[in-house]
Amino acid sequence: QVQLVQSGAEVKKPGASVKVSCKASGYIFVDYYMHWVRQAPGQGLEWMGIINPSGGSTTYAQKFQDRVTMTRDTSTSTVSMELSSLRSDDTAVYYCARDPTLVGAGNYLFDYWGQGTLVTVSS
Amino acid sequence: QSALTQPRSVSGSPGQSVTISCTGTSSDVGGYKYVSWYQQHPGKAPKVIIYDASKRPSGVPDRFSGSKSGNTASLTISGLQAEDEAAYYCCSYAGSYTLIFGGGTKLTVL
């Protein structure tokens, strides 16, 4: 069965960086895009970016262009998202979410989600 | 890029139908058929209920339906049940491998 297992909660100080990982299992890792989505406390969902695990190409939301880096490790079927220059308003639950576009099972949707990783930014 | 526009809240009684709108622009909702809808219960990860504007994943009840006209997509939930009380989010492809979410709608089942 498909599983996306994310790394644990983090507490960071303003200005620091955080790296969240997402280990995939139960499917062919390189056949599905992966996205990162975040949700601040009590707020809505916000799309951060996409990575193609096959070649590693990425596209980021303009808002995060200068601060986010998404990478993948095909040997461990893991994608990671690093956000730098953290601010208090980066406090949120960060989700990885699988996208089946490449296998023709729908277009630009999120069919499986990780359990979420709470990142708290506080001095 | 601003979030897609959804009503903050909607409500309905059990058995009734409700419709949630999601308005964007010709650069996102109006330009592509790639609108998806997600249901999120408190403390849980979102779950896809509609994709490609009107398709339903297996396992999603046919009480949930989606449509799109111009720059507006809609989610209709018929035969409301207590378990449908949740937050609902639309999401649209916006070109060049980018996506955008709506602000979310809280559905209350009276």
C-alpha cells in the first residue's frame, strides 16, 4: 500500500533553516510527481512546489522561490524540502503529497498525503 | 498570485444539498480542466474527492460531484450527512507546473 512517512516535528529559531523529509513506499517512486503543501494553524492550504523524482526538476511557488529547495534521493525513495530564513509566519504543518499525473491517473491532483510535519518557528 | 475565491462557510441540514463555488481567473480555473477538491477533517490530512473538475476517485460516494464553467468550479454535496462536516478546498493547475488553492470553505451540517 502507498505510504508517505514524514520526519518528525521541528522547533526552529527565526532565521534558521529546516529540512523536512518524506519517505515513499508501495509504488514506483520515480513515476509520480511529489508536491509540498503547508497549512498554518487555523488557516488554509498553501501550495509550495513540485518535484519530479525522475530527473529532480523542480518548480516553486513564487512566494517561496528564494527560500525553498526540494530534492530527492532515488536510492531511498525520499523527497526533502528545505526552507531557509525562517520567520514566525512559517509556523505550519508541512505535507508532502503524491501526484499521479505522469501515469495518466488524473492531472495535477494529490492522491496520497503524508501525515504532516509541524514546524514551529519561535525565538 | 492570489488564492482562488471560496465562500468562508456554508451550511445545510441532513439530506439537503449544498454547493461550494471556487472562482479563479482565465490563468487557472478558466484555462484548464485540472481542478481538484479536497475534504479535510480537523487534525487530518486532506483527502481528494474530485479531480479533473468532475471525476470522482474510487471510494468517494457519488453524493459528491464537481463541475466547471468559465472561471468558476463548483462542488455539490447531495444528501448531506453529519460526516460531511469538514473544510473543503479547491485547487487548480495554473500553468508551468504551478498550482493554487482556494481559501477553503467550512461546511456545517445543521
